[in-house]
Amino acid sequence: MASIPPGSTIGILGGGQLGRMTALAARSMGYRLHVLDPDALCSASPVADRVVAAPFDDVDAARDFARHCDVITLEIEQIATSVLDAAAQFAPTRPASGVIGIIQDRAKQKEWLATNGFPLGAFRVATSATELHGAMEEMGDAYVKSCRGGYDGRSQLRVGAGDASAPAWRALGEMPVVVERALSLAAELSVMVARRPGGESVAYQPALNHHERQILSWSLIPAPIAPALAARATELALGIAAQLQLEGILGIELFLTSDGALLVNELAPRPHNSYHASERACVTGQFEQITRAVCDLPLGDVSIVRPGAIVNLFGDLWADGSQPDFSAALGDPRVRLHLYGKRGPRPGRKMGHLSAIGGSSADALRAVRDAASKLGLVTADMPSGLHDIGVRA
């Protein structure tokens, strides 16, 4: 299979911040970039050669888009599989629609993982209010999540034992849902895998992630965990990518329970917020890596040069209409600012992130948290004792 050389055109389905950062990395390698997004003024538009403004289910627009591209990838998984199939008639589409069809539906994703022997927490699928009632009674304290859509905590509810199912069913649009038993967690981890069409794969060291309001607040790499646990997380991630026959990159979100069980939470077939620190910490960042993978170029070195961490910046910082004091946040020379060029900041919307490097993961996190505090952001510190938790098979 021939590689797609610099000078070619990469098409990205989705023009959010992940598309923007992918385009910037690919441009530095000499590629041209086309973007399809419902918003003509999306985050990626200033760095794209062409923007096609069309919905993610517009098959005709996808065909026209693909005719001008040499390869196509995506930055959001909520793309209609019919669009991916239409695009694939004109250019290699990586990942393929079969992969996206599994991942974009939470029920299909969990059932695929379970069928293929990957470890999961207890879950049930409900396709009616009656089924949801039964699943909630069985799961007790649980999360109810829409099978389709939702991101950063949207389209999901925390429910307790004895809660009425009817309000939850109505709140989530009376559509199929997954009910997941709530777990006692020691940590949330992730692993990013890149895989070429021929099967060559690499995995980044696991990241440690902290969520607030069910949205990623900060992340750092490498996660301060025992080598055996890191090896198990890497093994799981590579196994999932191989079983999917992935072409591109895949973020695997993992739960580490208090008793040492390592369970798969969700899959993301695109760049992942928890690996933004790879741009600072690793020889090859995730955005260059997706470019290499989908263009079938040799994969880059994922070794960590220096530990790194990020803190997300949300629209709340602009709530009163004023500009955050970024000069104060950048007082530490190890800290960098990354803004996504989004219009209309609003609470909970990711507008950018701060990143930092340090002599250790804890040092990098301390630096970026201190910088965030200059903006008025208060974030939780890293939990202690993670290195002492042994993985349970």
C-alpha cells in the first residue's frame, strides 16, 4: 500500500479544535487541508485550504468533499456512516465506517468490547422506559447515558437506587440508553494508540485524568502508576486497536477501580483531550501522529522527553465579558497557552488549555495548576498512592 506523501490533501470531517490542531500539525509536514463542518467559521477554518459547510449526514456534500482529497480522517465520531461510505468511494477513509459504526453507539461499543473479551463494568442496555426501570433496579447507583451523541458529560445522568426511571427516560429524549453501574474509582486513565493500515502500531504511555462536572479538568503524562499497571493498560489498548483493525488513532479511556481492576470505559477514534500534553511531553505529539498514521507514513517515536500536563480552559472564564489575564498565567516560562479560536464562549465549553512540562508528572501538574490559578481556576490536586495500586486480572 502506497503512502500518501506531503503535498497531498487531507480531508478532515469535523472542524472543531481537534481538527484545527490536526491541520496545524499536517501543514507543518507540507500537507494541504480540507475540512467539512456544519459551521463555515469553525475553529479549523482559518488554517484550512477549503471548508465545506455541510451537516455530518450530507452524503452528496461528502462525495464532493472527497473528490478533492487524497485521504480522509475525522475529529469527531458523530459522523453518519453513510457519509464515511460515500467518501470512501473517492479516497481512503481512516478510520473506516465499520469502526465508527461500532464506536458511535455506546450500546454497540460495549457489546463489541464484551464479545471480544475486554474488561468492562456492569452495564445494561434499555430501549424503552420499562427496560430502563428494570435496568435501574438491577444496577442501583448508576449512570444512564444516551447510546448516541453526548460529549463532556452531556446526555447522561447520575441516578441512585430507587430513583424513578420515567424522568430519566424523558430527560434523555426517550431514546435507547446504556445503564452503567457506578464504580468506586481510584483513578481515570487513558491510552492513545496509533496504527497504520498495514498494522504497525505504537502506544503512548498512559495518561492520568481528572474530571470535574463530568468534563476533563486536567490531564498529565506519564500517569504515576506502577509499571505492571501501565503495561496492562497498554496491552488492552493495543489489543482493542488490533481487533478493530484500526487505521488512524484511538483514545482508550480506562477506569482503575479501588480494588485494582482495570476496566474499559469508552473509545474515541480521533485525537483525545487527554493527550494534548503529548505535544509538549513526547517526541511525536498526537496530531502529527494521526497525520502519519492516516497517510501510511512510519509512525513517530512516542517516548516522553519530559513529563507534561494540561488544564482545560472553559467559557466560564469569559462569563463577565472580560478577557482573562493570560499574561499572569504565562509568568512561568514552562507554561504555554493554546486557544481554539472559538466564537461565543459559554460555561462548560472548551475554549483552550494551558500546558506545562516539568521534572516529574507532579511537577508539571503543579506548574500548570498554578498558572490556571492566576486565571481564577481552582483545580484538584493529583491523588496520592496511585503507584502502590496493583492491577487485578
